[in-house]
Amino acid sequence: MDDYIEHMTKGKQPAYWTVLLVIAGALSVLSLLFAFYNVFGILLFIAVSLGTYVVWLFTKVEYEYTYVGGGFTMDQILNKTRRRQLVDTNASELIVLAPQNSDAVRAELQNAKVIDCAGECPADRKFGYVYNRAGQKTCMYIEVTDALLREARRCTPQKVKLN
């Protein structure tokens, strides 16, 4: 029987997102004041408010990893309101699961698309999950737990490297 492993981690929020959110909020207030003077101001307020909402939506990102029987699924959760699936792989597509600075991951990084979904985890918990789908190699940096490593080693022992 396969174990169901699920883990959620907060994504890194770049500093420019906070600055952008403050600027968007200030522009919303200014456009509201401008809206009191003419009709164009109302349209400007609506447009700026919509832009502020979009910036706010992307400020808090979380990633949910699910691992079942060699299959790995990752969802991106935006501001706890929207969810979209980023990755759905199976054991046959996995090339290697190893620590981010290991030789096994570095060897696979050539011509690979790199996605960092680990968030602000400790360096010893940040692993590279390298997979190949339709000739496109992708390396995702993820935060692993002991349960995820144990299950991955049970399902695909030859593809999990711990050093």
C-alpha cells in the first residue's frame, strides 16, 4: 500500500512585491481622490484598484506537495484563495531527487528549466527534484520532509540520492 505524503510550504516573497503593493495602494488612494473631480477619475480608480488586487493576489504564495506511490504533484496556492496545479509527474519521469548542491543535481542542470518552490526552508531540507517530460528536463527545488524522503526511497530507491 502506498503512503500519502502531503507537505505545504510558504513561497519566498521578493522584497519588490512589498514595495509594489505599497505603491499600488498609494495609487489607489490618489486615484480615489481624483475620482471625486471627474468621470475619468472613476475609470482610473477602477483600473488602479484592479491592478492593486492583482498585485495583492500574488503577494502570498504557498506550495503544496503531494507524493503517492512515486507520483509527485505540486500545487501553487495564491493568497489562500486560488489554486493551480504546477506539476504532476510519475516515477518513470523522475531522473533524480537529491540535495540542491549535490553533484547529482548539478550534473542534470544542463539545458534544464529551473523552478524554485522551496520557500525559506533550511539548506539541508532543500532538494532538487529533476524530471524529464516529453524531452524537456525540469529541476524543481522543493522542501522535503523525512516522510517524503522515506516514501521516495521506497518507491524509487535508485533515483534518490542523499549526498
